[in-house]
Amino acid sequence: MDLITKAPKGTADLTPAQTAKWRWAERTLISEAELNGFAEIRVPAFEHTELFQRGMGDVTDVVEKQMYTFEDKAGRSVTLRPEGTAGVVRAMLENGLYNAGYPVKLYYNMPCYRYEKPQAGRMREFRTFGVEMFGAAEPAADAQLIAMALSAFRRMGLHDVGLQLNSIGCPACRKEYHQALKGYFSARKEGLCPTCLSRLDKNPMRILDCKSPDCQAIAAGAPKITDYLCEDCKAHFSQVQACLTALGIEFTLDSGLVRGLDYYTRTVFEFPSKSLGFALGGGGRYDGLVEQIGGSPTPALGFGLGMDRLMLALEEQKVEFPEPVKAEVFIAAMGDEAQIKALSLVNALHTCGVPADCDVCGRGLKAQMKYAGKIGAKYSLVLGGDELAAGKAQLKRMSDGTTREISIGGSFIEEYTAISAEQELGL
Ligand code: HAM
């Protein structure tokens, strides 16, 4: 095929066979979020660039290297959202959602954009399912959020997801930590990559998540944030762990886990997939971000799951996805008059919520019946001149070929409902 162009690098089409699986996973996540009192928010795909620069931190990989930023026709700098949190915080404030009382609990499911080198689980357009909770300062909120994600993984049949946990403290305890890091890395400057060298003064914590093997080797011996936590941050972290333990949730403490974005405070966590070897998602507290974006000081926390990665993990774990329902009833018709009748019966079934279909390709009867089998119809009904004249037809159960007479007149729906209910009960 001679296409004028292919999908851009780092993007993926989701075909119907995939979207059926995606929707099942998304429905599980949504139902878990709603069970926990979260409601959906939708925000724009692009925002003014400064929201992400200020929100995520201008000395981060995402902001420095990965944003899709451009000037619009009026000369304003706008950026395709590289993540959900900053936009959701802005929207929560701009729409005064805090007026309804705390905690404000929001979830979203959205494509995000990062200019990255595409590889397995790393795309330029990727989908994130995320949740954000505002106004909840207690460690119980951290545990509730983590438990919710793990419960959704379990409900999907995903059993190889771990939990890595750390606390990166608050600005007060981080001041001393930054000094310690600066001292440590300054003494090892020669081994650092140019990006890390440039971060040494402005943001030494970012050196801890540099991907260069040389920087990683140096970072392995760096001072640990957990040795610098203030009393309040220590108490918060130990209570988060106590809550998780009480909920029977296993976790690994990882003092090297700092996350790649600047807004985090205190608890940070990731959900590594053991079989894939990378994180399906991550999140944490960001108690300073709401104020930084222009609101009143508000404790907040959340997580984001990479849907593309989650789907890879589900496939890898050979999770059984439910079969999508294409049509419960297929009505085959011969001739124009029968086709009109088929359309109206299909329509009547739809109004009662029964998935139903009929031929619209001008196929012969044999081909129509073959199609009914292909789409997995539970019942078929053949309409021709005889059936129209008698006002009756044979409803055939496709699994065993048994038939039941059914009116195709005014009582069609009542009779169909009664027959299918009987057969459901095995009568
Ligand atoms: P993040 O760790 O940068 O956090 O992204 C969240 C998840 O999105 C990652 O764990 C990963 O599964 C997925 N992800 C990120 N980049 C890509 C990519 N290029 N291709 C495929 N998947 C990707 C955040 O974005 C935070 N906003 C999460 C959060 C919400 N923290 C608090 N609230």
C-alpha cells in the first residue's frame, strides 16, 4: 500500500482488538477509583508552557528535553501536556473545586506527550490513568492511594507488581540534604555527564535519576535522603509504612527512589513490573505544588499509571481479557422488504439494550449466517417472504442449533426477553 505517510515515530494506533482490552482495563481502574470516591476530571491537551516549567521544575529531564513546545499563532508558548498533575492542579484551582470541601478526589485518563527515544514501554504519545487527592495531609491518604492502585492491579489479574517506597522529605529537611549532595558530587565532578554537571548547583537531586551508567555508579554512593529527614517527615513516613503493613501490603524501601519531577515532597512510590523490568506507574505527595501554582497551601498527592505499560504487563502475564460482545442477535434477511423488517427488529432490540446486528453488505443467506458465527452471535433469526407473511420466525441458538418460534410483530421484544431468560436459566 502506498500511504502518503505513516503514524509518527513513538505513537501507536489502537485497533478494535486492542481497544476492547484497553477499555476493560480502563473500566477496572475507573471502577476502583469511583469505589474510593474519586470523580473524573478532563483538562486540555495543551497548557501555557510556564505551568509545566514551574510545576514540574525547569531543571528536570521532562522540561529540559522532552516537551512538545511551540508558539501558537498569537505568539504564546504552549506545550502538549507531558503529564497530568500540573494541569489537574490548575483546573482544580481555576474551577474552585476546593469549595466543595476537602478532600477533593479526582481521576483522569489522558494521552500525554514526551519527546523521548521510543522503545518498549516508552512512547512519545502515551496514555496515563492518574488520580490526585487534595487537602489530605494524613499518612492514611498515602496508604489509601497506594492500596487502591494495587487493588486495581489485583482485580485485573496482575500479580507481579511490586511497591517501592521512599520519603524525600520536605523543603526544610532537603536544604541540608542538598548541601550534602553538592559536597559529594562536587568531589566527583570529573565522572559526571555534562547535564549532571550543569545540575550540580541548581538541582543536585536530579543527578540521582540520571540514566548515564557513570553517573549512576557515582550516585550509588551518594548520601541518602532518609538520613536527613526532619522529625515530622520521619513520623509521617513511619505512619505510612504502619498503614501499609496493617493493610497487608508488602513494600521495598528504596532510598534511591527520588522520581524525576521536582514537585514531590515526603512519600514517593513506584509500581515496578517484575516481568517487564520497568515501572507501570508512580507517584507521591506534592504538598508545595498547589501553592506554587497560585493556590493556598494545600497538601496533595497522587499517582500516574502508564496505560501502554500496563497493557504490556497484562499481555505478558497472559491475563484473560473478557470477549467483547459484538452482537447477541444477528438477523439475516432475504429481499428488500425483509431487510426493512430486520432493521426495525434490530432497532427494537437496541432500545432494550440488546446488542444486535443485521446484514448491510448485500450478502447471500449462507454468507450472512457465516458472518453471524464470525461475530459470535448467540442467536440468529432468518427473515424471508414466508416469515413476513406468517408474522413469525425461528430464533436459532447458535451454540446447538435449537430453534424457538418467535413473533416478529408487536410482541417480538417480550417473546425474545422470555426465551433468552429461559435459556439463560437452562430451561
Ligand atoms: P511519571 O512517573 O513521569 O509520573 O509518569 C507516570 C507513568 O507514566 C510512568 O510510571 C510510566 O508508566 C508512564 N510513562 C511516563 N513516560 C512514558 C512514556 N514516554 N511512554 C510510556 N509511558 C510513560 C507522572 O507523570 C506524575 N504526574 C504521576 C503523578 C500523579 N504524581 C502525582 N500524581
